[in-house]
Amino acid sequence: MEVGLEIRGLKNSLVGPFDCVMGPGECIAVTGRSGAGKSRLLRMIADLDPHEGVVAFRGYLQNEIAAAQWRRQVMYFPAESGWWSDNVGDHFANRAEAEPLLHAVGLSEDMLGMSVHRLSTGERQRMALVRGLLLQPDVLLLDEPCSALDAVITARVEELLSRIRKAGTMIVLVTHDEDQVRRMADRRFRVLEGGRICEDMI
Ligand SMILES: Nc1ncnc2c1ncn2[C@@H]1O[C@H](COP(=O)(O)OP(=O)(O)OP(=O)(O)O)[C@@H](O)[C@H]1O
């Protein structure tokens, strides 16, 4: 298998160690009870939290790549994204490029003219996903990306993610939705009590 993302002995005081090798286009799900450490795990992979262990992307170690570049290639999508301007459109360098992705997840380009605070939770969630996808990361670290979405919109988001995977993009998906694990994931890891992580059946 061609190696895309390689994770060896990744841990902090709360969670791990985690070992996983992902190939292009692969999607792994990470599940576990609330507070188990799933978000912490994604943040370590993105180099946003201190950690021990090795993470490499296409053979390049995390610490050989500038943090900003790493985070752009291996991008963390938090459950609730930050916004640095009140206007939605200010977060998009190229609005024309955004339109097809907005439509794909059931949003309208008119929303780019709105205040962030006018968007619903689910609209903000999808807007943040589109904002990140436009930067074309190679690995998506998705933290409950559909938690605020209904079944129809969830299906559209999953369809978009499947298309992106076909181009080789890898996904680490944190979710509480067992059906989504079955629809999306090639493999599943569970974060257990005490932060131990084990691979389990889908
Ligand atoms: N900066 C931090 N320093 C220390 N502990 C933290 C920090 N942030 C979160 N925690 C704790 O780490 C534990 C794991 O948090 P995390 O957000 O990773 O859980 P989670 O599995 O993603 O939960 P959920 O499913 O509810 O989102 C929690 O007990 C949380 O209180």
C-alpha cells in the first residue's frame, strides 16, 4: 500500500498511544464516549497540541515541515469553527471557487454576504467545511462534521467527501453516528477508558 499518513506511538497525558498507517483515499473513523479524547487525538495529528510520537505525511515528518504548512495539508476541522470576521464572505479569498462546493452541501452563495451570526449552527458547520476544503488539504481531520445536520444534508456532505476521497484525500472522522461509520469508514478505532485506543470492527 502507498503510505499517505503514518502515525506511530502518538500520545499525550490523556489519550494514546495511537498507531495507524493510511493510504490515499482512505477514511478511518474514531469513536468513543464523550470526553474520551477524540478531539485531542485529532489536534495532535494536526500538531495543534503537544504530543509524543511520530506523524509523517508522504514520508515527511511533522517536525520537518513548518507548522503552518503542516496544518494546511493535514487540516483540523473543529466541531465548532472559529470566525475572524463578522462577514461570511471575508473568509473566502475566491467566492467563485466556493460556489460549487456551497451548492454541493446545500448552501447558497447569497450566504457569503451575510453575518456569521445569522447562519444556523448547521449552516456554519458546512460553511467552515467549504472554507477548509477550498485550501485543498491532503488529510481532513473532521470532528463531528455532521453533528448539526439532518439526514438529507448529511447525505450531501458525505457524497462530497466521497468525491474528494476518490482524488486521494484521506479522512480521519470523529463521529458518534454509528450509521455514518458504516457508510464512510474503511476502518474504525475506539478510544476507550483511560485514553487507550484499539482498532475494532466497523
Ligand atoms: N487543553 C486541555 N488540557 C487538558 N485537558 C483537556 C484540554 N481540552 C480538553 N481536555 C479534556 O480532555 C478530555 C478529552 O476531551 P476531548 O475534547 O478530546 O473529548 P472528545 O472525545 O472529543 O469528546 P466529545 O465526544 O464530547 O467531543 C476531556 O475530559 C476534556 O475535559
